[in-house]
Amino acid sequence: MALAQLSGQQLRGLVGTLRDWLEDMAAPEYPLQLLTEKQSLPITLSTTPPGLLDPHQRERLADGDIVLQWIAEQGSISAHARLVSPVDGSLRWLNVGPIYAFNTMPLILTLGLVLASLMVLAGAIYLIVRGVETRMARLEKAATRIAGGYLDTRVKVESSDFMGRLGMAFNGMAAQVQSLLRAQQEMIRAVSHELRTPVARIRFAAQMVEDMTEQEAVRRQLKGIDGDIEELDQLIDEILTYARLGSDNVSSGGIDTEVVECRAMARRVVEALSSLHPDIRIEVALGEEIDVVAEPRYLQRALQNLVANACRHAESRVLIRLTRDARAVRLDVEDNGPGVPESDRMDIFKPFARLDNSRARRSGGYGLGLSIVQKVMLWHGGSVIVDESQYLGGARFSLLLPVSVQSTKDIIV
């Protein structure tokens, strides 16, 4: 053990042994010099008492005790002892130290240790954050699927930490939302079905009255009533369709899909609506054949709703464009009407929403057509957007269908 690593008690014993050894020598300076060079320990003999001692320490030193002096500012300790010459009885003082209790490491070693510690800490933090980020991404994915209409999506909880508790809370919220929406859809379907019975009775009674009278004025009124009943029937059909698209069996993929050729579908829509709007020219832009995986009946219903909406507001022309890139298929319906104000482009997809200037009652419709379009696109994992037509100057409604749709229900958190 090096002398520079001695404790206070060991230092006291060493100084006492060294004092006894030197007091027996007539000339102690020579062996003291050899000892100092060999151990690299500051050991000196002086003819004057050491300074920086308090009165109590000086008194103990004069009585022959070994005094330890601690200098806190330097972090060092020194030992002092009185030495009596056996020849002439003269006094000398033996000083050992200072010995630094905390030897500083080299700067390069200190920097290396700090850098290594920081690297280990950074690695641990990265692993923790990476794990949390991965699980949060899965939770975000589940929330996105629920927002897209897949209400049966749940996260699989595999731990009891804060992320596990968050997953359980998320599942509870999703179940509550699904229950509320299911109750709403059931109520809408029940009300719509119950309306059919009195509507049918009213129509039957109106037909009986029409058969029983020959008065022209009464027949005109009955014809108006029959038109209102027909309109009410169409409204009930729209409500049932909207409710059906929001039901669990549709949201969870309960409807079968198949490959749909979009150009042929667009031509069928044009044939169905051309006779209803003879003053509007409905065209399909030339281009390549485009196939998409979808439910053909609902996809055609969505496109037909957009074209019918465009015909109601166009001045003379409606154009259907079909394009495809690496990620999505796009079906654009453009018209040369007044367009949709930018501030109202989000509101028109709400159920029963109407705009004062372009969705008046005389323009037809019930405010559910665009909502049905949005429901159909959400079920397909796509979206519907509206902006300004650069080609015709009116509104442009666009159906965006992804090339592939993911159907995973359980996501591990």
C-alpha cells in the first residue's frame, strides 16, 4: 500500500513509529532523505513549530502528541510530531504531508468516463423512448381506424404499465362510442321503418279518394299529395341507406368487395342521369381503363350522388375524370356551376346540411346525398374532398380510393 493512500489513523501510527526511529539517531536527516525519495512522500524536519495550528493543537504538540492537521480548502491532511534529540536535547518538529485525500484523475480520463456515462445514459433513454413511441404509434393507428369507421378495432393490452392502462382506457372509450352509435343507428332504422306504415296508409287513402271523385280540383290536390308521399318515401330510403352505411356490419367489412371497372361504372351513371337532366351535358373524360377493389353497388351510388348533385347546380356541363397513381384511384366530378364557397366545404358533408345560396329546397335533394358519399368512402378507407374546378370553373368533388385497404382489427399496444 502506498504511503499516499494512508488513512488518518494509519498516518498517526506511521508518524509515531517514524518519530521513535529517528529519535535514536544522532543525525536523522540522512535516513529521512532516503525514505522521502523512495516513497515520494513529503517528510521534513524543522526547527520551528508548524504554523496554522490552533492553540489546542499547539498544546498537544508540546506535550508530545501527534497532531493531524486537515485543510478543507485543499482536501489534504498533514501530521506533526515533536522530535527530541538524544545528544543535546534540542527540539525539532517532524512534518509528514500534505497528503491529498482526493487525488484528481487526469483530464482525458475524466472526459472519457463522462463521455462513456453519457453514451450509456443516451442508449438507455433511446431504448425507453423507442419502445414508448412504437406503442404510441400502434395506439394512433387504432384511433385512425376507428375514425375511418372500423368501430370494432381494439388495442391488445399486454402489460400493466401506463401504456397498458392507456390501452384499456382507449378500449373502454371505443366500446362506449360503438355502443352509442349502434343505439343511434338502431333508432334511425326503427323510426324509418315505422314511418313506412303510415305513409303507405296515406297513399292508399289518397288513391281511394281519387277513385271516388271526378272533380278536377280535388284530383290536382291528390296528385300533389301523391308527389309529397313519393318524396317522403325517397327521404326514408335515404335515411335507411345512411343508417345502413354506419352500421357495424358495414364498418367491420361485412359487405363483399370485388374488382370494379371505373369507366364502365361511370358510363352507367351517365346513362341513368342523362334522361333526368336533358339540358345538362354529362361526359366522361377519355383515358385508360381503371380497376379498383370496392363494393360495386355502394361505389356507384357514391359516384351517382356526386353527378346528380353536380347536375342540379351546373349551368350546362358536368365532366367525370378518372385517374390513378401508385397509391390511390381518383374519380373527379366537375361542373360549371357557381361552385361551393371555401368556408362551407366541410359543412356540406354533414347530414341534412344545406347552403343558403346553392342548396335551396327548390334545387332538390334532402341533404343526405353527400353524407352518404362520405360514409361510403370512409368504409372503403378513402375520402371525398371538394375544391374548385380548374377546367370548368365550378365545383370539383373528388373520390379518393386507396389501392389497398388494411383490415386488421386487433393492434398490440
